[in-house]
Amino acid sequence: MDVFDLTPGADAGNIATMSNTFEKLLAEKSVLLADGATGTTFFGMGLQSGDAPELWNADFPERVDRHYQAFVEAGSDLILTNSFGGTRYRLKLHGADDRVAELNAAAARILRETVSRAGRDIAVAGSIGPTGEILAPLGDLQQEDAVEAFAEQALALEAGGADVIWIETMSSREEVELAVQGARRTSLPIVFTMSFDTNGRTMMGVGAADVMGLHGELGVHACGTNCGIGAAEVVATILNMQASIPADGAEPILVAKANCGLPEFIDGEIHYNGTPEIMAKYAVMSRDAGARIVGGCCGTSPEHVAAMRHALDNTAPGPRPSIEDVQRELGDITAGAIAQARGETEVKTRGSSRRRRRRPG
Ligand SMILES: [Zn+2]
């Protein structure tokens, strides 16, 4: 329970008749706590590196349920389905490209059952990740084929009981557009988040202001950032997104899902160095920076999420942090993100003083 008197966006009458749990929770609560990592817990349960976790929806549904249940107990308001690699292109690597409908519907159905035992509302977010293919003309994937693949996955997630289609870890604006187009075949709200891992931008050069523009063009429910290079950079990205909301535009619902610090290889295994204390601080700072949905990504365990729950429930909302506050409390921020915070939304061409615009026109 939130301890603060928060102002919900809808009146009680509307909330009572709302059937979509995601929309209902957004109307009721000022901040939703999402979940943490999927891979991290699955490796602990025996998943081998290179295995497709989506196959576990059919082979080990009780393990998938246990993974979801841990985030229910940690206090998540929204949990992602085990379907990140569930497009036909990703499943093809495991000889399972003909099982898209089955595996994605199962991912959502298991989570729907898990949350039905929770005794509170929890949204089932149908996770969709990149196809892993390169779009034409650079690569082989035709746009219409990408749309069909995303639609196939999204429809299966809806059939299994998802409340929202959750497009995540995207790098290219084109792939977001195609995924949203596919997701529109469902009747569900749509969220997209992009991974800022390259000097304040995505690998494909998308900046915080570009994401705000894309949100406006696509008219989706919420957008934001996930994964990337740690908590400080994610909060800086949220600040940069907030700063570039068009004055006449509707304020987007922003999502922050940071990795649990940075990966370190210890005895050949990946460990993330973020502590529950850091992730708790990150959760509060993301909220104060303007994110309405806050969670973790790679390396974020249920223990970290429980610490985030406790911090969000017991820390009064504060003023928006500055970039310097974020650096002091959470660690380094890239020069690229700092430049965007100063209002430089254009990218310097390497080795040249000339500047090019990311988006023509
Ligand atoms: Zn991640």
C-alpha cells in the first residue's frame, strides 16, 4: 500500500468499471513497480547459456510460475511474461519457430494464473524483444515480415491473457514502429522501451528526445528505457526524456527499467554489481525524475525488487534530481547523456566539427 496521498488520474467510478488491469493500476497508483530480470533466476534454476527460456513455458511451467511468484512476493505491480525471445525469428534458432502461438500464450497464461493467487491487482505485461534480424535494405528482414512476426507474437500473448503489450530492449526506431504496428492487431495498450547503451543513445543512435517524438507519432500508452549500462544512466535518460516533452504534447507515461549495475565476470559467470541499497535509491530517483513505471532489468533479483518496493512506499516524493544528484548518488553518466541534459540533442560526427541531424527535416 502506498503511504502517501497520491492523485490518481481517474475517478473511482471509472476505476471500478475498468477491466484492463494495467490501465486500472495506472489510474489508481502514482507509480507502478515492475519486476526484475528473467534470465538471472532461470540460470539459477538450471537454464543453460544458449537455451531458449521460452521453451520452459511448455517444458517447465512450474519453474516459470516460481520465477513469477518471486516477483509477486517482492511487491511488483507489473510482471513481464517469459517471452522476450518469442518471435519466430528468435525461436527459429532453437527449431521452435512453428511454436510461437503455443509458447507465447503459455507465457501469459502461466503468469495470469500466478497473479490470480496474489490477492491484489498485478498487470500481465506481454514481453516482446527484437527479432535479432537486420531490416532490409541493410539486412534480409522485410518490413512486412517483421510486422507479421510481431503481430503473431502479440496476438498469442493477448490470447494467453496479457493486459499490455510490452516491447522492450529496442535499438532502432524502425523496429519500434514495426513492432507497434504488429501489436496494434491486438486490442491491448502498447508500451515500448529502448536500450540506451551507447554514449547516451541506443546502439542505432536514438536519443531521449527522439523517443519522445516517436511516442507522439505512434500514440502508444507509455515509453521509456530499459537495460543499458546501469542505474545512473537510466535516470539521466528519464531526465532527458522529461526535458524534451513537447510543450503542447500530452505528457507520456515514462518507464525506467535499469540493469542492476554493471556486469562483472566472476569465475566465468556474469554477476551484476548493483546492491539492493543502490537499486532502492535508483527506484526513488527514477520516480522523482518523472518515471511512472519503475523496475529493474538484467541482474535485478526479487531481493532487489523488494528493496525498491520498500523504498518507494516509505520515501516521500521529492524534487526532480539534477544530473549532478544522479551522478553523486548512483554513479557515472556518459558524456553523451550529459550533453543531452545541456540541451544538445544533435550528435557530433566523429573526427569532425560538423554536426548532423539524427532525423532529417
Ligand atoms: Zn537488461
